[in-house]
Amino acid sequence: MTTTATGSIFVLDPTAPPRELRHTMAPRPPDLRGRSVGFLWNSKPNGDILFARLEELLRQKYEISNAVHQRKPSASIAAKQEVMDELTTSAHVAIVGLGD
């Protein structure tokens, strides 16, 4: 907020309009049975614990065939191209998430 000499108050709205998607979302597979699932963790605390439990549940309920775990150096830094390449070549689907 800013106060002027006349005593007026201006309220600034810091929100931005929604971004337009540049790429469409990939279609979902009809079933996860026998598929490989990739996990991309952004290194926030407890994210690894969350993904380990999620993998366990996916193996039990959906009988996934494999899990590929990758990690970003931090939440504010993009994943390296090698990490993205590994996920795209080794996994049928990917789950991206964080902890805390």
C-alpha cells in the first residue's frame, strides 16, 4: 500500500493473470498395469518419503512394472536436460511433486 500527501491509499494487486499453456498435456494411459512410472522430486524435505510411499501404493494397486526416480537440485532450479531425457525414455508416465 502507498499513502499519498492527500491521504489516499492505493491498493496494488500482485496477482498475475493465468499463463497460457504453450504445450498440451500428454494423454493419460488407460491403465498403469505393467507401465513404468517416473518421479521427479524437487529436493524439498519429505518429498522422497512421499514418492517412496506413492511408489509402494502404485505397485500394490496398479501393478506398475518399474519406477524411475530423478531429482532436481532445488525447487527454484529447472531439471537438467539429462534428467528430463531419462524420464521421457524410461517412464510411460511421470509424477512431478514436492515435499514439506
